[in-house]
Amino acid sequence: MPPSGKTPPAHQTLSAYITSRFDEFSRSQKDVAQYVVDHLDEVAFHTAEELARRASTSSSTVVRFSQALGFEGFPELQSAARDEYRRRAPQGQPEVEPLFSLDQGPFESVIAADFDNMEETARKVSRSAAEGAVEAIATAERVIICGVDQMAFFASYLRHLLMLLDIRAEIAASPSQEALSRLGRIDEHTLVIGLSAGRPHPLVVRAMKIARHRRAATLAIADASLSDVAKLAERTLWYSSNSPAFVRSHVGLLSILQALAYGVYARDAAQYDDRIKAFRLK
């Protein structure tokens, strides 16, 4: 099959080229694009079938995505990914002994992946982005946390952490009438936090669009830097969710939520200590 797009210009990296053409892709191809941009090291060395599994799509979609970029197939895309990855790799750094041996079992593989996810999350979240998110939470008159399906648990957990700090927080975890009425009350004094793993739920995207229209503050916490939720938000905190298991890893997300709550607490620890102590005595 002949290529259906232009290959990356010589001066442009693969990830930059994908980002520039992101809006042209189909919905399933966007899932692959997001994964390639955020996990270049894995794309460089995994098979098309493994990439498809991790991007929650099919190997045929991976091939079609490669051809949409102008490559004959996945091997050519992978070669471009390897070239960019080699240019990114730091030179002259001492090798670090791996956490586990190469013959990892399933248990070790998942823990090793989570270890890498925490390191990658910490590396990609800047101090200024984190401080801006903490400031937005601490100064908002009202916080709405949107997370559906697997993200509903984390929305509820973040609400619990903020309630301990006497911050008024509500959650929108399903397209129920109650949740929709909460979104209807978004105004310029509201902070809307959207949680996303992979392709965001339509309710979360809707919440961010309403917030943007009504000039509310917005914060996205997502595992894809090209996520629709991230593109609609003023601020974005990215976390790594790679896992060899059948579900995404959420250790990076959980760490970010706890770090945000602690950041708010650290602004005035003395003010919050009595309240938290009273809660623990209940």
C-alpha cells in the first residue's frame, strides 16, 4: 500500500511531526499518536502488537497510523522513533543496576513498571506547574472534580483529601442528573479538575468545555499530553501509566493527588493541623 501522508521533514522529530498533525487523525489513530508521543522509548523497541495492546487499540490501527504519517508500515515508524530516542538519551551517565533481573515474573514486571512510572511522572511534572495547580486549588471558592469509570475512585479520593483541608469540593463521576446540575453551576469562581486515563470520558470533556466557556479555572491530570482534556485546560499535570498488566497503572496519578493535597496543607500547616487531628479522633 502506498503511503497516505508525508513523512516527517528532516529537521523535525517524529513526536513533533505527530503533534503537528494530531487533529488530522481518526479517533483510534489519536490513541496511538498519544501513546507514541508520550512513550517513545517503548515504541522504539516494542512490536506493533505490543504497542496496540498498550494503546488499547488493534495492530491494524497501528499500521494504518504509520501509513497516515507517510511510512510504508510500522517498521519505518519504529526506526524513526529509535532515531529520536537515541538523540534524546543522555550521554555519559553511569548505568544504574535494574530493580529486577531480566527474567521477571508477572508480579515483578508490574512493580518494576510502577517504579518506572513514578520516576517518569516526577521527571515530567515541573515545579512551576505543580505550584500553579496548588495555588488554583487553595484559592478557588469551589472545586469540581470530574472523573468517570476508573477515574471516579480517584475523583472521590481527591475530594476526601481536600475536604480534610476544609476545601469545598464536589465530584461529577457519572452522567447523572445530579452531576449535570453541578456542571451547570460552574462559574468564574470555580476550579474544574478533569481526571483522564487514555481516551477521556465525554462527561469530563464536556465539563472542561463548560468551564472554558464560563471562564472558570481548569486543571487536567492526564496520562496523555495530547489528550482532549489537556488541550482544554489552563494547566496540565501529566502522569505515566504504563503497565504490562491488563489495566493502566495509577501509582503516578495517586502520587500527584496526594502531592497536591500536601502542597495545599504546606501553605499553612498550623491552620490545618487542628482540623486534621480532630478528624482522626472521630
